[in-house]
Amino acid sequence: MLIKYLTVSYSWVEPDERVVKEFIFDGTLESLRRIQFLKSSPDSDSLIDLTTQDFGGRLFPMDQFQPIYKSESHYAMFARPELVARLKNMLSVLPESLGVAVYEAFRPVSLQQSYFMSKAVELGHQHPDLDNHQLYDETSNWVAPFLDGSIPPHCTGAAIDLVLVDLDKNELLDMGKFGVLWGENKVAATLADGLTPMQKQNRLHLIKAAFNAGFKNYAKEYWHLSYGDQMWGALTNNSALFGPVMNPEFDPNLHTICTSKEELMQLIRVKISERG
């Protein structure tokens, strides 16, 4: 599979090269279109509510600590059973003083479109010289595209965004700025330069535990883990286990999704113009 590699620094990473090679996907999200996925019908889309599972009191919604991190997805705490199992495995190998705070697991395709448009408007405002093709590609490096065969990891229910929690202090660990939806994030990459020694150590806790649990990570987002999606398939040389969840029960706004890049970019240009 041909993958366009991104520029990511590995200068400080402690895990051996096998961990970096097998755990961190540093290709473009759009390149994952080449990975086939096992077809399923909407009726077979199975998601589990994380809040109903026993994590030993070590898993929390992220907005419990910082309200700004409240997901717009009504099903943010839902995920595939296979991911849930590996999340429990990850917690079992983390120090007992640490837990996890989840921003978002499953994300409806209609919400993915909203995130993509918001990031494109931000980038378009910062870089007015980009044409539609360039703006679409640049946005795709930050938010997974959902057209032309691209399958956003979160829309499969097989990806999760999380950070670690200090259970003794009842606060989020300092791992560097979280997210790309709240402005520029220069330390979003898993192995980014510019981190403090404490931030590096905290990220290493997550890297080691997630790797041992069978998760895969997206190089540009230290908080993003997946199991069974196309990213996982690319790193394991397998077909993806899951495609997008297209069940109206979990995404009542499916009818609002754009069907072409042209339609999408037209809406984005209108919003950039409105922003001024």
C-alpha cells in the first residue's frame, strides 16, 4: 500500500522501534481508502455504552474535568465491544493511580461532516490562498474525510479519543494540549517536539499501555486510539473489521450528509465568507 508519510519527529521516544513501527500510523487518513473493510448491515452494528461497563471506577467522560471537552455526539461514550475489551486491558496494565478520560468514541457521520467543515473554515481563514483541492487535503490531515470511500475511524465505533487521569489528584494528566477543534495545536503529534519532560513521560504511559492492549495510534493525534478500523488494518496488514455505522438509530441526521466534495466545499466557502 502506498502511503504519503507525514513529518513526525521521533527524537525523544523511549519505546523501541518495533513499538513505533507497529503502533503509530503516520500515513494520511485519506490514504486509508485502500484498506478494505468487512461489510455489515445496519442491523448488525453493535455498540456498547461505556458508562454501563465496569472499569473499576477508572473511566470518566472528559468533560467531567473540563466542561469545554463535552462532545457534540450523543453517543460519544458508545464503542464496539472489541474496543471496549481492549480498553479494559489497557487499564489493567496502567499504574493503578491512573485512569482514562474519554472525549469521544463513536461519532456519527453527520457530526464528522460538521467537524470537517469547522476545521476547514478555520484553515481557510488562516490560509486564504488555498484553493478548494488544497484546503480539502489540508483539512484531511486533521479531521478524517468522509467522502469518496474514506471512512472516518470514529464513525466505525472502533476509535476513541482519550487522555490519562491522575486518580489521586482527580485531574487530567498534563500530556500537552488536547484536540484540534479548539485552534492550532503544535504538540498534537504523538511524538511531537516541544513537550516538557513531564508531558513526555505521561505520553509514554499511554503509548506503552495502549500498545500492549492491541490498540493503534494516529501519529498526528496522541489521544487517538483504534482497534479494528482501517488504520488498524493498515498496521496489521489485515482488512478492517468494521465499516461505518450507518444505522439511523445512532445517526438520525444521515440525510444531511453531503454527497460530493463540490457540494461540501461550496458550503465551506460560504461559511468562510460569513466569518469574514
